[in-house]
Amino acid sequence: MLEEGEELFERWRPRIKRAEYLPSARNLAHYIALRRHELRQLQLELMPWGLSSLGRCEARVLENLDAVISALARFDPASPEPQSEPTPADFFKGHAHLGENTEAALGPTPPQRGVRIMVTLPAEAATDYELVRRLLKSGTDLVRINCAHDEAQAWRSMVTHVRRAEAELGRSCRICMDLTGPRARTSNVVAPGLVRLQPGDRALMMPTAPPSPGEFPVAFQCSLPGVFERLKPGHSVWVDEGRLGMVVEEKRGQGALLRVTDTRPKGSRLRPKKGINFPDTELGVTPLTAKDLEDLDTIAELADAVGYSFVQRPGDIALLQDELAERLEKPEAITLVAKIETRLAICNLPELIVQAAGTQPLAVMIARGDLAVEVGYRRLAELQEEILWLCEAAHVPVIWATQVLDRLVHKGVGARAEITDAAMAERAECVMLNKGPFVVDAVDLLSDMLSRMEGHQFKKTSRMRALHAW
């Protein structure tokens, strides 16, 4: 494992400009090398000896292995002199690195809890100072401005309100501004009346506005025309966050004929301005659009962090770093938030981390909305765990995002399952809430819940706080 890990680390080393990140990159390399081996039987054999089963070694791979090897040597009279055990300080230094990297990326640790709370600002935050103030007073540690909505003047007003509230309340709040990215959406939808599509129905997707009436009664334009060059029969197409599923049946001229495969029980309507996902298609588009490049000018002026949508390759990270270097005197100071939304991003996650964290503070967002559509809902929980493990091994903070306390935020009453989901988000370093009429109440509840869960859980480790219920 050590040889494999060192070989991987040496391959990464030339790209790491921050010397302080070298130990974290080395630990990540060792973790990847370790997890290439099947360890389940070894774990079972270690348990009866009262030794670590290696199940929580993410942040401290070599230290954990050294401690187990040293302890095993004591059980064997024929064993040579046990090697030196890691000191407690050495054993937990990986967690110290994670804490330092989290503060650099997401701001100071809140006094009442270790996990930060991020909130997406609504448009009203540009004109309603009291809303912003109440968000910060309830426990918001970071705000997110989605550059897909509003415009630069509104963003400036939001930032002004945040800075004013910071000063009045005496608390820190970081500002993250999200780039829009090459999001595919439906437009120019042609459908008779309010038709509901059913499995087996067909629809024509085109790079331009479809004719009306045309050969097919249901047709629509895709806002990402370049995708048609790469679509192939059998590729999946999902619309509206996975509510409508289709498959490419055949290419038709410049467009594609789609057959409906998945809908709601009563059918699904095709509406304009809905997101489209192509989980089987390598889109081959740049993650920085012309709008993103324009928005970066404002982001460089206002933000502490930049959210990067649809990042998939190390070259995507390098592209944004080059653009930031043109706009900032110290581009290495701004945090990069890599939003993990596709299968390819998951496959390339170690390389994305090294490229980004090797230069500047980094946080990884598990963007569960698009990710669920891209990988399938059945695999979302599994892949969420793997992202959490890998980022802990890399000593990089994770943002747990999408539909957290969604019903509470929008309806004022939380669903039971979403309360449990929010509680388990304590294993990340930050939890993101979306905008909604009851978001201040949600921040207040989440802050209290995370504070209490901290006594029971740290990452994968259950803490044995004294219980008083019995």
C-alpha cells in the first residue's frame, strides 16, 4: 500500500503549489491505495483483538496502520521489537489539517457547533436588509448567491446587507457566488393543450425552435445545441430533476427522437425552462460560458468563494484558476467550491482535489439534485458516502447540499425523514439550505440540531456521550 500510495503522490506532486497541502495529498494517495484492496475479512479478524478495524482511518491512514501493526506485534512473542507507535498528536494530525483547511475555505468555526450553515439568498435579500440580518442572527455562517438569477447590482446589494449584518451582530459570514455553467434547459415547447406524456410516447428534441405543427405533436428545443453531436441511440435524457425520463430512439436530422420511459403515475407535462440531464452522454462542453466569464468580474470583486458548476476534469479547474489569476491580485486566496454533479466528476474527484487544493482553499459540494439524476437515485446514498470518505482523506471540507429540510423551508413544517437527513449532515463540514419563506426557522432548527448531534457523532465515529434517558 505504501509503495502504491507514494507512486501516486509523486505523480501529483508537481501540481501542488501550496507546501502546506503536501501532507494531505500524501494521505489521500495512501487512502486510495489502501481502498484498492478488499479489507472486509481483515477487518473481521482484527475486531476480536480489540484493535482498530481500520473503518475510520480516512484522515490518518499511515498512523492508523502503524498503530495496529505495533499492537499486533505485542501479541506475538516471536515478533521483533515493536516499531514505535504514533503519538496522540501524530495520530490525530490529519483531523487538525482538516480543521485548518475548513477554516481557510469556509471561515472560522462557529462558537456553538463545528458544522457551518450555508443559505442560498433569495432575490428579496437585495432589498430586505432585515431578512439578511435575521438569517445571520439565527446562525447562518455562509451565504450563497446564485448567479443564474438576478444581476450584478442586486448581488452588490445582497453583499452590502451581509457585511452590514456582520458588523452589527459581530459575527463572520462568508459569501459564495455560484457560476451558472452550461446548464441545458427546455425552451420553445410545442405540445397540444396540456398534454401529459406517458411511457411509450415520443417527443422530438431539437437544437433550434421546432416547427408548429410538425411531424410530432410534442417537440422542444434544448438550450445546449452541442449535445446533439454526441447523443446516440440508447442514451438517457432526463427533464425537470428526473421527473420525466426519456431515451434517444433515433437521430432525426439535426435533432433526436425521444421515447418516454418514466413519468409520474398520471403522466408528466413538458414545460419550458426545465433542466435537462444527459447522464450517458459525454457533453464535451467548457464549464465556463460567456456569461460565467462576465460574472467572474463581479465575483472577483465581491466574493470569498466561487462555486463551480459542472466541473468534471482537472483541466476545468485549471481553466477557472487561470481566469481568476487575470482578475485577482491574490487568486490563491479565494475559495473554490467544486460542485460534484456528474459521474465523471466522481471518477475524477482525486485529480480535481489535487488540482484545486494544491493551489487554493477548496470545498467540495455534494450537489445531490443533479447527482441523483446523473447516477440514479438508487446509488446516491452510496456515492455520497464515498465522496465524504475521499474528502476526509484529502482533508478537504464537504458541503452537504440540495433539499435539506426542504419541506420545512417551503411549508413551515418538516418531514420526519428530512429531519434525520439533516441530522446525519453533521458528518459534513457545512450544510446548505435553499431559499424559501421559512428559511430563517430552518436555520434556527438546524443550528440547534447540529449542536446536539455533535455530542453523538464525528464523521464516521459514534461518540459515547453519557445518556440520561434511562
